[in-house]
Amino acid sequence: MTRAALIFAGCFACAALPAAAQTRPSLAGATKGMQADVKRNLAEAAAAMPDAEYAFKPTPEVRSFAELVGHVANANYYFCSQAKGEPSPAKTNFEKVTAKADLVKGLNDALAYCDSVYSAATDATFAEPVKVALPGGGPESPRGAVLAFNVAHNNEHYGNIVTYMRLKGHVPPSTARGQTK
């Protein structure tokens, strides 16, 4: 290779470095994307389950579908308020609510509240410590860990919701979308 070709190749490689650095995967961005996916699944499932089946319990020892949706709403307010560093704005214990319309609204409101927290998150703010309020006091945790845990918690309970829906003969929204492709 000629000297000019080597210099050109070296310059080209160096010019590509800033572009590669700009396309580096973002932990905050990936977490936002995962939250958006599970948010859609949760909201669509809550809306799809018929009113009369909100009282359904697969066994007496577990939550009803209504209690499960309420738990997810409560948890989203809790975890996202912790990540935001403020008290939860929720004024209702949604696990005690039984009406579908109220639960769907409560869940959607909780998920919208979380949207603002995920939208504000960056890789830099993901590393910032936040106080996690637990009974008797709590530890500090990176903001990103709290938000990632919220995504995991939402996915865990979406899995429960899928089971409830299938036991009642309904196709979960994530499956329904896959069937239409």
C-alpha cells in the first residue's frame, strides 16, 4: 500500500470514531424502549378484559384480575416517584378498586406518570443515586436500577395477566399483535 493510501485509511478510520461514539447503545434508551413495550401490553390487556372478569381469580389464594391491575398501577406510581425523588402522586390504593373503568384509568394514569420519568432519564441521570423509601428507611440506589426494576416488575405481572386472560379464553395483546403479521 502506498503511503498516501495508508494516510487516507488512517484518516478515514479516525473520522469514523466520533460517529461510532454517537451510536453507542444507551442504557437509558434501552430501558425506555422496554418500558414502552410493556406499557402497551399492560394498557391493552386491562382494556381488553371484560368488566365481568375483573373479579376472576385463578385460585382463591391469588389476586383477582382487578387486584392485579391495581397492584401494577400502585407499583408504577411507587417506583417512578422513587426514581423522580418525590412522593407518589397517587391518591388511591388501586388494589382496593373493583370497577374496570376506574382501574383502566388508574393504570393509564400511572403509566403516563412514569412516561415523564423515563423521558427525562439519560445515561448520566441513570447513575445518580436516589433514596428508596422502604419501611424503616431505605437504601440509596441508582435511578436506573429503580427504573429497570419497574420494567422487570411490569413484565412479571404482564405474565400473570397473560395467564388470567388465557384461562378466561382471551388472546393477550402481545400474542394478538404477533398473529396479525
